[in-house]
Amino acid sequence: MNSSDHGTEALRCRVSGRVQGVFFRASTQRQARSLGLAGHARNLEDGSVEVLAVGSPTALEELKAWLAVGPTGARVDSVDCASETPPDPMPEGFATR
């Protein structure tokens, strides 16, 4: 039985705009943890932020909606997300990289 049999899904998002240097990753970490999600947020070389989140479909949708706004000081131009198979092994907690 795989993790999706238990209602666990994974979502990988790329957030573009003014999202580096404005505490976007730390704020995403706080938001994801409050939703009970695991995964990571990391800066990409092109100035965007990649977010991999694993958890319940409802929590993932809430995080996706939050990513479209982001923290105070950020300017989100676009959020492109794709569902994927949850990683094996599953991440523990939500980290910034």
C-alpha cells in the first residue's frame, strides 16, 4: 500500500516574483508546519522559490492559496504547481534549504 492510499499527496510549486530576501522560505516553513505538511522550500538560481509539500489534499490546497499571497514584503507574480508521487522516504518536518 502506498502513501496515497492514506490520503497523502505531494505538490511541487515554483513561486516567482520578489520572493527571495523577504523571509518567503521561513514564512512558508511556518505556514506549512501549521498545516501539518512536510517538505521543503528552497531558493532557485533564477530568483524563484521551489516548494515541495507533502500531506493531506486539503492542507496542500491551503498552502497553495497562501503561496499566491506570501508574507508581507513579498510580491508573488506566479505560482506554478504540479502534483507528484510522494517521495520515498517521506520527509520529516518542513525545512528551508
